[in-house]
Amino acid sequence: EDFVASGAFRLELDIDRLVVDHDCILTEGVMRMAYPGATLALIGHVVDDPDAYYLFEDRMAVLWPMDENGKITGEDTYSVGRGFEGIADRKISMGEIAPLESESS
């Protein structure tokens, strides 16, 4: 599955725990994603508006392993697994989604 092609690339991890050691960083918090209705319909969720966005929300922990130079070498994610429960009832507007920003050259 191509995550960017799914349209669900607008996401936020509201971190409430950060743990750092020599080999790894752990971030933990609430993951929120704006899921396109059309993508949800393709994966079997009944939504009333395929052109709208719906809020995916789940608790997530992310482990960021680092090499000997302190560079991140990967990403391992763990979640509760309830983000899709009731998602059809969490329609959101584009005004509730922060705009994408790009770096200026």
C-alpha cells in the first residue's frame, strides 16, 4: 500500500512522553490523521461523504533507533489499534486541518 497515494498523509503525533538513551528515542502520544472518505470506503468503511475527511485517532508509541553517530536509522510504531472504530462519525472540515507547508528555496 502506498501511504502517500492513500491521501492520509496529513498527520499529527501529540507527544506526551519522550524517552531518550544512547541507542534509541521513544515518542508516545495520540496519533491523529485526516483520512479521505474515498480511501476509507476502499478499505471497507461506510462513510456518508467520500469527498470529506474523517479523523483517525489512536494512541501510538514510536521507537526511533539510532546509529553510533546519533542518526535515526528506522521507525517502529505500536498503536492500540482502535483508530478506525467509529471513524465514520468523526467527519472533519479542511479548516480543521493545518495546511501543508513547504520549505522555501
